[in-house]
Amino acid sequence: MSKYRKLPVEIEAFRIGIDYIPDWFMDKVTSNEIILHGKSSGFDHYNDTKCDIKTLEGTMHANFGDYIIKGVNDEIYPCKSDIFEKTYELVE
């Protein structure tokens, strides 16, 4: 079996219910590709904020504190924070 290493690519991400919600996410909410649940307006932070994201693999659910990633092809998907922190590092 061959081994592979991920290419060093930069992505955009935020934590749902914790970080400010970026425009690229809200554009998908407006087009109904993402269903946002909870009271978050983009500025306020609530621990009941969550969302459902329609992807090519089906609808994926993100809970409060999960990272929402905008991928290299502008796809959007959730990632649990423990996995995100093992996979990505902050770009300065």
C-alpha cells in the first residue's frame, strides 16, 4: 500500500456559533444550500447555533463549535474541532 501526504493548501474556516459568520457562508444560507438553526445573526454567539449543509454526499450536520470549511473548490462542509485541529494550522 502506498502512503500519501496532504498537499499544503490554504482553506477558509470558522466555528459555528463562536466565530463571526463570513459572507460566503451566508450566501449559501440565502440560496437555501445551508439551513441555519439557532438565534445567531452573524454577530451574536449562541450555544444552540447549528446548521445543515447540503453537499454532494448528502446533507451534513454541524453542531455548535464545529468548524465550517470552505474547500479548494468552494465546497462547504463541517469538521469536528478535534479533527480540524489535528489536520490544519493557522496561517499567519
